[in-house]
Amino acid sequence: MSRYGKQESYGFHCVKIGEDDYRISWTWDRYYSDSRLRFPQTRSIRTDEKGAKRFCKKHDIRFPESAVI
């Protein structure tokens, strides 16, 4: 498989940041031509409880029950 093909994401996280607010994040590798290095890219978005539960279920991670702040 070529490294320029479809890449898998990793490093999934879900954190409760408020009463009904959650921060979900994940990482994937980006490659550039003429470079042997990989450049990890991270995406983080804010969502509600329904979206956070769906994200946790899809990626098989624990759903946070209490705020970590």
C-alpha cells in the first residue's frame, strides 16, 4: 500500500468542557512529495452530547461522564 493512499486516523479523544459541550479530536498523517517525513495533523471540534456519544461509539473510546476542567 502506498503511503499516499487513504490514511487511517488515530489518537481519538473526547473531553467534556461544559454542561452540554464536548471537545472531540483526532490525528492523521500528512505526507508531501519529495519528503520522507510524515507530518501529523490534528483536528479538534466542539460538539454537543449527541455528537460526542456518536463519535465515542464509532471509535470505541470511553464517553466522559464529568468535566475535567
